[in-house]
Amino acid sequence: MQTTLMIYDGTAPADSDVPRTGGVPLAPAGFAWPMCGSCCGGPLQFFAHLPVEDGVLSVFVCQNDPGACEFWDASSGANRAYLFPREGLQPVAVPETGLTLLPATSAIRTQLVTLDPDDTDDDDDGDELVPDAYDLARSDWKREPGERFGKQREVLGSVGGSPSYLEDDRLPACPSCAGTMDFAAHLEEGISSETAMNLGGQLGYVFVCRACRAGAFFTD
Ligand SMILES: [Zn+2]
Ligand SMILES: [Zn+2]
């Protein structure tokens, strides 16, 4: 089982074209900052800039009313994910009011982790639980022999692979063509509670429709 974890790698310049959470979004000219379609209609908060093979994933989440605003629903309007072309991106003008930017810009490095599910020494209460590649990789990150927990907070998510513990009925439809979408990335809240995105303690999922260059984001 292989998982490409995204690991916290210190801070990054706010407008850099590197994998990061926080900072200022980079987008094509003319891009308008997305507003929430679920609560007060205020601006979404910029979450992540993730260069991928065929462009840049750009993710926004509403933080105006966490708990009430339905960021667990990909179609609620409380989240937005885009697949931008890599060229011609420029910093987006930030709205003057609202919860638009995270308190810190966090650089991300990727780390390929290979795990044999038979080697993991979790206390098995039963054998009905199917091993989950992302969950195993995250739980094992920097875990010393004999220790129960590693440094999970350093794990900011993963790219590629398959969605962790996601029921089929939660798979999103493309907002443009209504077709099935490909899983692209997991996003965790962040390295520290002071600088993290509030996802209600849940894991975030990014999906993409490459034909439409459309994205979707929602939480567990
Ligand atoms: Zn909202
Ligand atoms: Zn589509």
C-alpha cells in the first residue's frame, strides 16, 4: 500500500507557486473571489494551493459560521475547489472584509510512504475493518516502536490514491457535467490550532473532473 502524504514543511511566502495551505490564492486573470452560497454569503476562506500534474488545485472553505455552514456538503456552496491551468496565474485581490485568509502560510512537501497492512500492529478487535491506506500512513507517521501515536499533526493530507473511509453515496458529482469525479487529495485542518482551517475536526476531500476542469471539496 502506497500513499503520498503531504507533510508540513515550515512556512512559505504567501503568494508562492509551491504546494501550501494558507497565503493568497493564485488564479487566472479576472478570477473573482468566491462567496458562500450556504450561509451569510460572505467570502470563503482560502485553504490550499496544490500544484498537480495537469494544473493547480485551489481550495476555499467558508469559515463565516462554522458548524452551521454546510462545508460537509460538496454542493452546498460553502466550499469551492478549482483546477486552474498552471500558466498565467496571479495573486487574487483579497476582499477587504470577512474571514478570507488563514493566519499562516504552511509549505507542504510530499513523502511517499509504503506500508504492508499485515505489518501494522494495531490491536485488532476484529477483522471486519478493511485497512485504509491513508489512515494507516497517517497513523504511522513518525511513530516510534512501542508508541501508540506518531506526529499526525505534521500530516497535512495526501495526494492521489483513494478517499479514506468514504461511503459511495458521498462521492460528489461534477458541478459542470454531473459525471463522476476523480479523487485528488485529502486535506487535514493544519499543523496547529492557531493557524489551522476549522473543518469541525473532520478530514477534507478534494475531487476533480479533468474534462470540465472542475473541482469539489467537502468534509467527512
Ligand atoms: Zn458560509
Ligand atoms: Zn465534469
